[in-house]
Amino acid sequence: MRTSLWSKAKAAYEHGKMDFHAGYPFDPNTPLVVYGDLAGSEKEAVMRSWADGWMNECVMQSLPDGSPA
């Protein structure tokens, strides 16, 4: 069963990817604007998910065209 935290982390990951494309700077605190009411470890999980999305998209965009992902 998927938890609310899982859903928030997944949303943060996807928003991290979109924020990279939008030109936002790398700031893992970004999702806390929306999810400021989370407990300490939950905040860390959401922040880490956003950072993973941002960094993964950065890496994917740096690959030359035609490279296997």
C-alpha cells in the first residue's frame, strides 16, 4: 500500500525534474514550501527526492544525443 509520504516523495521527485527544466537553482528546500508540516525524517525524504529528480534530470540532459540512458 502506498503511503502519503510515498506520494509526496514521488511528487517532489517529479517537481525536481521540472524545476531543472524551468531553470530553478538546486535547492532541496524547495518542496518544503508545500510540505512544511512534515516531521524531520519525512522532510529529509521529500528533500532528497526533489534533489534526486533535479540531479537525475541534469545528468540525463548532459548525455550526448543517442546515448543509452
